[in-house]
Amino acid sequence: MQLVKTTGVKEPAARMAEEPIRSGQVSCYTIPTDAPEADGTLSWNKTTLVVVVLQAAGRTGIGYSYADTATGLLARTLIKEVAVGRNAFDIPSLWLALLGAIRNLGREGIAAMAIAAIDNAAWDLKAKLLDVPLIALLGRIRDRIPVYGSGGFTSYSDAQLQAQFENWKEQGFHIMKMKVGSDPGRDLHRVQVARKAIGDDIQLFVDANGAYSRKQALWFAERYAELNVRWFEEPVSSDDLEGLRLIRDRAPAGMDIAAGEYGYNSTYFRRMLGAGAVDVLQADATRCCGISGLLAAGALCDAAAIPMSAHCAPYLHASPCCSLIRMRHVEYFHDHARIAGMLFEGVEEPQQGTLLPNSTRPGIGLELKRADAEKYRV
């Protein structure tokens, strides 16, 4: 056997195995909506983007969450006290350390979204250190992921709803989703307006954001099915697992019951799946503790043989969703797609209702346009 003499100098692969995170920054940007927006249980006129940047070995990783300035403040503390000094390649170790650090704060809500922004930046950083697109790091199952146009807010007039859906139809979208529930007396009329705008060949989804009671939801499920609605999201509160199971069991054939966007940890997803509450589980990498949490949710869906759909933040989700076995599609949420186009370089428009992961740049493929973002900085 031939022995190879070592010189004591690290080879490139060995050097790449350990690069400490040197520093990190957090910025918050509040962007007004282009029109008043509302769903079945909430109305809003602005969206706050929390951006995290991590540095290691002269490279920067960028990640984000749609949250609040309080999330940004916590993310800054977690970066300083937990992330800095840790190996940028050991994302599972960083993720567990972040989860441990917020034990006494509560793992849901602000804490989970702060961890999400950091974790997303860590994945971007690792891929950039390896000089590969994130999809190459995660491993590809599919080349592209279907997206569905999501808007149709209850604050929209019939003309606004019709114009938005007709625009998506012209862009080649095959699925569209609208909000219902804030005024149940108008819901059937609004769904009829949407169906007329898109015709019979495009799938139509509705999202009540938990606005209905159980009996209301059952009644509306029958009426929506008559209008060929194929997806009923959060017909009742996502906290009402028994109610979701009731609607799922009694909904018309061909109508999927979906929920999960408010899941912040694997325990939440496991309980929802264990209760048989959904036909499709939703998860959001800006909420469920980042891409790492999204991958964990994907493993649960695979074990339960339940399809999965990514909630909002389409450009962040494109790469991980092309690597998850059970992933069905990504929500192309009007607000988040608009903000990404305004504030990030590397955004590529959907092609015939599908989104391709960015394979021309290392990492996620997005870079913040700081000069354009500055006027929105909080």
C-alpha cells in the first residue's frame, strides 16, 4: 500500500469543512400594499420584510421572513449570541442551538420567524461557500414547481378581482386562489365573478382563513363544489382539528381541505397530520423555523403519504420545493411576489404556471437591491 505524505497544509475540501460565521446584520423594511387587502379574519395595508445577512469566508448569505420589527430585534440578538462563531457548514447544529436559545421565549410566532430568517440565510451562505445553487446543494427531484396565483382579497371590488385573475390567466397560470369569509353573504357571488373571469379550465381555490363555523363551512363546501372549486383552505380555524377533520370527511369528492400555514414547528404539523385534519398540509419557510423546518415538515408528509404545499414567499420556496418528495405547488402570493420584484435581484417570472429554481447564481439566487429598499427601511 502506497503511503501519501502530508504537509500539514489543509487541502481545499478540508478547509471548506469549517468556516465560522464572522458576523451578521438584520434590516427591516415596511412596504405599503398597492391596494387595501383583507381576508376572512384580517385586513392590512402594509407588509414588513425582515432580512438577515450572514458573513463567512468573504461570502454573504441572505435570508428573510415576512414578520415584524420585533422579529428583527430578536434575530439580531440570536445572531450575536448564537450564530456568530459557529461553523457555517453545520446548519443542523446552528438550527438546534437557535431553538435551544428561545426555550424560555416560546417557540412559536416571533421566535420561530426570527430563526426562519437566520436559517434561510445560513442555507444561502452554505451554498455560496460551495459556489453552487441551493437546488444543487439540496438535490433535485423536479426541474420546476407549479405555482398558483393567490390574491382575490375580500377588500377587492368585483372589477379588481376580475382584472387580477384575467392577468394571471394571460400569464399562463393554471390555478388561482381567492379569499372568502369576511362577508359570507357575498362569497358565492364573488366566486362566480372569479369563475367567469378564468373560465372552466383553470382550477379555482378558496381560502376562508378560519372565518366560518363548522356548519357554515359544510354548507359552503357544497355550494363551492357546484362552481368547481377544488381546494377549500382553512374552512374553520386551523386550531380546530376536529372541525377540519369533520369538513374533510364530509366535503364533496374532488375538494381538498388544506391548512398548516400557521405551523411553527414539527409538533404542530405532526398533530395536524395525526388528526387526519387535511388532505394537503401547508408549510411556510418564513414561519416554520426556515428551510430546515420546511424539510422536516416534508419528511412528515412523506411518512404520512400526504401532499404538501408551500405557503407564500414563492422565490424563497422555489429551490427547496423542487427537492421535496410530496410537494405539490407553491403559493404565488400577490404581495410577496410584488415585493420580491421590487427589492431583489435574481427574480424570474413564472413560466406557464411554474417556477424554476435559480440555477444561474449560487445560493437561493436573490440579492437585495439595497438602494431601492432603503426608502422602506424601518
